[in-house]
Amino acid sequence: MTRQGRAPFYVGYLKTPRALLAFLAIVVGGVLGVSAVLAVTLVVAQDDWGDAGFQWGDGYQTRTGILKVEPYPVLFLPPDAAYPQGRAIPLSGEGKRGVRDKAADLDGKPVDIGGFLLRAGDRDMLQVGGEVDLRPARDRSALAGFSGPSSEAVGKRTLRGEIVDSKCYLGAMRPGEGKTHKLCANLCLIGGIPPMFVVYRADGPPEVLLLADLQGGPVTDALLDDTARYVELSGTVERRADLLVFRVDPATLKHL
Amino acid sequence: MSVRYRPVQWNRSKVVYDTCLGVGVALYLLIYLRWAPGLVEPPLIGGAELRMRAFGTCAFWMLTLILCIGPLARLDRRFLPVLYNRRHFGVLTFFVAVAHLYTVLGWYTAFSPIDPWVALLGSNTDLSFLGFPFEWLGIAALTVLFAMAATSHDFWLAFLTPPVWKRLHMLVYAAYGLVVMHVTLGVLQAEASLAYGAMIGISLAVVAGLHVVAGRVEARRDTAPVSDADGWVQVARIDELEDGVGRTVTLPGGERAAVFRHGDKISALSNACAHQNGPLGEGRILDGCVTCPWHGFQYDPETGRAPAPFTEKVATYRLRRDGDRLLIDPRALPPGTRTEPVRLAEAVS
């Protein structure tokens, strides 16, 4: 017969039996130890979401170029030695807002733009704001007659990738893609941030294309249900400066 | 036990318990947010995202531990001190989960003209399985945790009655299921790392495994009742009863009674404590009272009443001896009914 009466009996409002203290110390120490290991493991083992981010260290930046509003506001800089095709810088407002409203009257015109850069890989975006903000260019001489990029057709394409909001993907958030970020991505897109299509490649960095509808206009509303999913889209690709624009038919979208 | 309600009836055990909880949560968050990111250069994810994951994984880890306490205490009574203040553990888990939600609202739904709650609940409209708005599952789990935290005080236990309160707090299993799906359809869809999947898998295996093992052990303890012709059930041989230590008897219909030898007398009362249905039969006699092993609620073994000025009471049972056998009438008497104890001197004579 077991002698239960000899086992220590714990009552919370009485002094804890000495025989239990050592056991409880081991339990508490064990749980704290496992907690520490768990915390380290979950941080160290998570995916690396790259080095995209705001370029706060570069300070406030100003650029002068040609503004194009469709499908989404993009600033085009004239070609130079580093970018012989010219340079495209998609634009966002502060927070989860685009700049379509303030850009509408300046479509196709020379503009000065000020703000802070975001960068992922070799793709820049400018968050417009501050003293210069978005205004007609005060000194057009830097453009040297540049009037904007020509569109060069690349061809019909069926691509597989993820629909993202360009601002978060290019560095406002890390990760700025995937299911956990879908809520934020949709808010950004609803707010007017340009959507982009990210084609992941096994042999190199992802290819990033600005999305448009078949007519070259905005396509946000038709894609909101399908952000942050791995999908297939068909359409035509064209090049504007160093930016690829993917004109898609949302009806061709397939979940993969 | 208390005759009036206080926010918290502090005692040394609760202070130590809560200190351990606070140290544990602080340690986890400090390591997750301050120390561990320095081990990978540059940090793998953004600061706000790191805070979301720190609070989220901490709450999940705490919920896992909470669900392990019950079966562990059934398997080994030395875990009962961990059970004693489990409600504070649950309330703290709720607040850590709220911190997780707060970081989400302060980042993913911030900087937008749309109301954060509208954004949280309405931005994802993909209702396919893998695309399902996992945020809804998290909110549902947090709602359950809120209901439990808000009703954790003994006032609500008395107001709702123990059976209703117990049922409400059993929803912790629903909350756990919702959190598992929240993580599975959320971060597991975004992270290729095996760490988060392993965390969920191990948690599920441990929680489910402990419950199955504890259930089997419990079932083995439940010996089939042996009844006499008149329906009275055999408890034990008189000389098997240890002074001051309870014995649990399973009655026809599945009810359980707790039988205690206290000095030269033997009495029986319901096995379910009036406080939280704690197993009185696993308790002891302290200061002449049956004492519940969970929270120390006490009852007079002959009346089933808590000593004055306390008012709790449990059902009692009649006992009789048959030679060296002790028998119990399986028909419970109304809570607080005095019964004549079986005298040990008579029994062994």
C-alpha cells in the first residue's frame, strides 16, 4: 500500500513543503531555459528578408525629371553613363498613400521631386514629401531636352509570381511580401501605392515589374483579392527606361 | 478562500508565482528583441515585424504551457503548485496577446486613412483555404482569452456558478485551436523556415500527448464500482484507509466521492470542490478539514460545509461498515447535510 500521507501536500496559502521546493526550482529553471532556447531559435531560424529599406542615411533627396502618371506615378530621369536607358523611380506618398492626386496636373511635364529613397536591390522608389515635394521643375537645363522615355515592346508573356505593393516590397517593411503582409499590402494598394509583380528566380534576384491593365491604366481594384499569393498572369511586357511594365488581363490570373 | 472579494488575495506563493511569470515573459522578450537579433547580421526582418513575432510567439508558448499544466498535475501531484495560480498565467497570456495585436494595429494598419479595425477585419477578402484571413482567427482566439481573463476572478466563478464558469473556461481549447490555425494560415504561409512549423507541431504533440496519457491514467484509476445487493458500493477495506488522506471512489453513473479517515472516524463527501471542481479525494485533512489540493478550499468532513465564516458546501454521502469492508450509499445527500461518520473503533472491533 502506498503511503500518500508521507508525500508533501501543497496548499497555496501555507508554507510550501521543503521537499517540493527543489522540484519546483527545476521546473521553473527548465521552463526558463526552454523559453530562452525557443526565443533564440525562432529569431535565428527565420527567413532572411533581404536588405531592402529606407535610405535614411542618404538624407533628403531631390530629383528633376519627367513625371508620368499612368498607370501609376513614376519619375523618369534622363539617360546617363550609369543608366544609358534612363532611370525610372516609382513614387509613393507618405504612409500608405499614393501621389496620383497631386501628380495629375503635372502628367508628362518636367518636375522637381523631393523626399526619401527606398531601395531593394537596384530598384529605387521615392517617398514624396518635405520642402520640395512635387512641383513643376524650376530649372529644366538638367533635362537637356529629355521629354520622357519611349515605350519599347518586349512581347507577350505569361509570368508566375506575387502581386505586392511596391512601397513595402522595396523596403518600407521587411517582409513586405507574403501572407502575413497581405493586410498591409491591400491597404497600401487601396491608398494608391503602385502594385508590382515580383517574379522569383532561382538563378538570381527577383524581377520586379510595374503592373497595369491592358490599356495601360491602373489595375489595382481587380487584383486586391489575389495579393500575396503565388499566381500566374498573362499580358504584354514593355520597357520604359529601366522599368518593365506588365500590362495584364486580370481574367487570366490563376492561383498556383 | 475568502468571505469577501478582493482584486487579488495575495500570499507568498502568488507573489513568487507571478514573479516567475514576469521574469519568464521579460526574459523571452528581451532575448527575442534585444539579444538574438544580434546573432544574425544584418537582422533578418524589420523591427516592427520582430515585435509582432516576439509577442505572438510568446503568447503561443504561454498558452501551450498553460494547457500542459492540467495533465501534468494529474500525472504528478508535484505540479500542483504550478496549477495553483494558473489564472494569473492566463491573464498575463491575454495581455501578451493584446501586445501582439497592438503591434499589428500600430504597423500593418497604421499610416492609412482607413480605420484600423475596418482594415484589420476587411482588407483580406480571399476566402480560399490558404488565403483565408488568418487575422479573423486571431481575433476570435483573443476574444475567448478576453472572456476568460475578464471572468477569471472568483466573483465571476460564484456569479456564473462553477459548472458554467468551468464550461466557459474550457473554451481555452477552442482558443488554442484558433491560434494554431491563425499561425498555420498566417506566418507558416509566409515563412519557408522550418522553425515555426516545428514550433506548432511540437506544441500540438506535447499538448495532445499529455492529455491522452493523463486521460488513460485517470481511466485506469477509475475502478468499476462493486455494489452490494442493496446498491451500496464497496469503498475499500477499513485498514486500507490512511489517516488524513483521501480516497476517491467511482460510483454508478460516473460520479465520484471522496472518502476520508480523520482520526478514528471515516466520512465521505463529493469529490468535486465547490470552488473549481478540484478533486477533493486527492486532498488531505488539515486542521480537521478536508482540504482541496488545487486551491486549499476546506470542508468539514461530516457536514461538507466550509468552516465559518466561509459558505461553500458540497454534497455528502452515507457510509456503513460490513465487517472489514467500508460501503458507501451512492445517492448523494444535499450539499451541507450532516452525516454520521463510521467510527474506526467500531469498524475494527
